[in-house]
Amino acid sequence: MARTLRKEEGLKQAFANFDDVAALIEKVNTEMEDINAKNVKAGGGDDIGKQYHEKIDKPTSDLYALTTQIRNKLKAMSAHGQGTADLLDAADEHGRELV
């Protein structure tokens, strides 16, 4: 078992990168919303359009939900990771005060 716990220098910034990835996924979600709106209009309401929507609407919705979950998880990982880095910094500072 380790005797000391060390925080790597770039830890906080590494977790901040998760926010960047979450922002990219948000852009993908925005594009999917636009594509879905166009698909709804383009599919129409006739029999062929109804068949089209039966095949496309659910997978599109599922994909959007999945990417939204991934974005939310990345944002949470970023926040919790940066918070952990701050906590480790505070523990180091407290340790220096005790010595």
C-alpha cells in the first residue's frame, strides 16, 4: 500500500478537458436536433412518410438521449475531478501548515 498520495501537476487541467469534450458533444446534439426537425418535415404524413418515421424516429431519439447522457457524465467527471484536485491542494496546504 502506498505511504503517500501525490497529485500530478496537470490533474485539474486534465479534468477540465472533459468540459471541452462535453461542449463538442453538445454541438453534435444541436446538429442532431436540426437534422431531426428536417426529417420530420421531409418525411411527410403519407403512408411512405409514416413508414419512414416508424423506422427513424425511435433510433434518432435513442441516439440523442445517449449523447446527452454522455455529455452529462463528462461534465460531472470534470466537476468532480477538478473538485478532487482542489481538495488535494487544500490537503497539501493544510499539511504544510502542520509541519
